[in-house]
Amino acid sequence: MAVDRLLTEIARVHFPRPPATPAQLTAFEARVGWDMDPSLRAFYLHCDGCTLFEALPDAKYRILPLAEIRRARVAIRASDEDEDGAPSIFTLVDMQDTNFVVLDVAQRANGLYPLFDAFHETFPEMERIASSFEEFLEKALRSGNRSYWLSGNSPGE
């Protein structure tokens, strides 16, 4: 599984938190009402969130621990009303600038959840930035600590 290579890199040069337990994953899935896809499950069993490139408070990419994942409309708009975003959209990465990378559990394809840029000022409008968490993680790790989807170039270009 390619995600294993990414997790090894996170452990080696980034800032992972201790792993979540299987019981914590089960409790999380019961709380949110959806099952993790394989790459998300592997990530959270490896580390219950992390920061990439820099430690807090300077980190740009902060992959949230299970306890902090919640509906995007609540995190971004402080509202749990449908006009403020679909109930199927959840925060996953806090970009530390009031913007988030979110996943939409209603759009699962081939067993994977797509990820979107959720710009605070325009949410619930979103831009798709990855077809899966594994794709997002690969691109983020190659980004040089930049929001790769905003650069106009693919990582490594």
C-alpha cells in the first residue's frame, strides 16, 4: 500500500501525534455516522493527526485528530443549518488560516472520499483538490509547505 511509504515519511521528518486505537476509530465512526476509507484508517492507526513541515504553532498543514473532526459547516460557519453546507462535509485538515481541507462522505467513489479546499469566505462553495486522502497526502508532502492546489503547478514542477 503506497500510503505506508507516506506514513513512514511522516514519522521520520514531520510531527505525528500518537496513534489512535481501534476502539477510538470505532467510537469516531459511531459519532460521525460514516466509516473511514482504507487510507484514512491506516493514517489514524499510525498517528491521530499530525502537522507537516513545522510544529505548532507555526504549522500550515494540521491534519486534525479524530476528536476535532466535525461537520465543516459547524467549524467554518458556526452553524449546523443546511444553508451553511451539506451535513456530509467534514473537516480534515486545518490550514491554520481559517480555511480547511474537507472531505465529503456523500461523494465516496471506489471506496474513497474526495477532498476539497473549503475557503472560509466562500464556503459552502468548494474546489476539489484530491480524489482521496492518499492523493492529498502525497501532494501535500511534495508541496514544500505550500497549498499545492493554489500554486497553479503540480508539486515538483
